[in-house]
Amino acid sequence: MADPTAQTAPLPLEGVTVLDCSRVFAGPHATMLLADLGADVWKLEPPSGDETRGWGPPFWGDPADGRSAYFAAVNRNKRSVVVNLKTDAGRAILDRLAARADLLMHNYLPSVAAKLGLEPDRLRARHPHLVVSTVRGFPGRGALAERPAYDLVAQAWSGQMAVTGEPEGGPIKIGVGLLDLLAGLEAAVAALAGLAAQKRGPGGPRARQAPAPQASVSLVEAAVAGLSNVLGYYLATGQEPRRWGTGHPDIVPYQVFAARDGHLVVAVGNDAQFARFCTLLGVEVRPEWATNPDRIPRRDDVLAVLAPRIAEWQRDDLVAAMIAADVPGSPVHSVGEAATAMRQIEPDWITTLDGVGLPASPIWINGARLPIRRPPPRLGEHTDEILGQIGLSRTEIEALRADGVVA
């Protein structure tokens, strides 16, 4: 039976070619978003492959295929081409690929990028039509430009870890590479802005006189800016924000509570919700608790009354009662529970291609889901296919392979 929510219209980025020279997480996440939107993404990898291919177990299928669960999470809908950019012949192929691409993405340090033919001035001179979007660890100017950063480094450097964890405990790492995802999302937005600017040029993209935009996002700057309201609190008061565990500095109650058989969150956003929640629990709303500004200095007193009442309930029963009373809340799902819940909403939310289970894109266009068109590629799976697209003959490709330039 056909999926009534499947995307049948042309995808928004259909006809756009992306040369993805990025590795690990932030850059590949950005290009996966573009691939989901319909771009033809050529994932250019060194002979050893994206290092996350080996970040396992677990692996999908044979570990020799290099499709770790980590790698697969951000590399669907792409094709893999292996080119050794440390060789002159490899950099010549890079130029041939770039000449056919609309956008190039990479996340190498500036000094490494220059050695691989990815230095900004070189790309601008040779490929003025090419939109370039890069993700760096630290801002591209100043003394830290050559300093690498993984998500964990960014969490520590940015202050994110300082505000994550229990009040009396130490700093805690966020459970996923959230800052990589944030920087990748911003790099994708920057790339789309560059493509849009190209399209607005008189006569179309390749007729523009000025070089195409080059955008850059740094992991740590995205992380510091991503503190958002927490950073705003510091800028407004000069006071150092503290850790609140699952609580909220400005709203009570807004945190995790223990029920009889698990945990749930109560996310009271206004005083009417608080009154309804108290009624549900059979708790009297004391006059000194009537408004949120009243509750903030009495946080411990409020929680001391609410927590024992919440602990009397079964988790899901209380959540159902809260929903019926129009009080925001949710069970604290395990990852398995969350995946099961998504499948209950959308039975085909997980697509299996070539033995790899892939979650649906959260982006919908015109009421339809973006399709999963390709599984995460094996290393060099599409080398011959892509090099043939840019005009290399079978004989040329085999000669390059024999010389270790491509694989």
C-alpha cells in the first residue's frame, strides 16, 4: 500500500549538488539536512574514510563496511567518493568535482584545509560560482583559529557544562552531541542562505560577477550563543548562572518528579496551570504560592508539598490526568520508549534500507515527509559513478586507483 504521506512533488533542493568534504558530526549533519531536502550530496572521503566509520560497535552489518551506528546517524541520502587530497592528482579531481557542484562544505582546520586544496582564497579564485560553508572548532580569526574542538570540548569551553547537572554536583555532559547538531544546523542555514543569494543574482548563479558567498560557523561560538536566555541572564545581571538539575531558574514547578513507577516532568508555565495542577493533586494553593514570583523564593516549600503527592501516582496515570486538566507534562521516556511512541504516531517512522534502520526526517514539506532515498554509503561505494559523472573514463579511473589517488 502506498504511503499517503510520502513526498511525491520535487524536493526543494532537487538539482543542487553538494560536495561534502566534512567528517565526524557537525558538518555531516549539515549536509545530511541538505541531502534530505533533495540535494545530490557527494561525500568526499580520504582513503581511510570518515573516522566515525570506525566509532563502534555497534555497526550495521559487517564492521568492515565501516557503517557504525554513529556514522549512519548523519550520512543517509549521500554518495561516497574516495579521493586522496594529499596528492596533486587528488586536488585536481577536487577541482573537477567543485566545478560541477553548487556548494562545498568542510570542517578542516585552516592549515589542513590549505594543504588539501580547500583554502578559501583558492576556492574563491578557481570556483567563483561555488557557495562554501565551513564548520570550525573555534572562530576562524585570532589565536584559537587552529585549535580543534569536538562537542565535549565545546560543551566545556562554552559554559554549557557549567549550567548542566545537579546543584550540588559537578558539571555534566549533555547526553547527546547537541552542540555539534546546533553548529551543523547553523552551517546548513548559512549554506541555504548562500544558495539563495546566488539564485537572486542577475542571470542566475553562474552569471554572477561577484564570487559566491563563503560562510563559516564555529562550534564554540554556536555553543556560547546557544546559551541563549542563560547568557542573557548573565549579561543582564552580571551574576554567574548556576546548575538547577532538571529545574528552571525562573519557573516553579518546572522539573522532573518521581512517580511510583518512574519519572515524569511537570512544566507549569502560568499560574492558572499551577492552580489546576494543585487541584488535581488535592493540594491547597496557599496565598503565598498564588503567583510564580511568589513561588520562586519559596521553591523548596512548594516542592516539599508537591513531590510526595506526585509520588503516590503511577507515572502514566498522572500524565494522562495532567493532559486532561490542560497542565503540560510528559513521562520521562527511555530512548526505546520514545522510539516506540514515534512508531505509534507514524508506523513507518523507521525506514530500513540495505539493512540500516533510519529515522524519518523531522522536516515535512507540503504535508509530506521528506523521503529516505539512500542508506549511509559504504566507503567509496560511488567513486566510479561520481567520477564518471564529471567526465573521467574507466581507464582514467583505474589508473588513478592504481596510483592510490582514488578508491
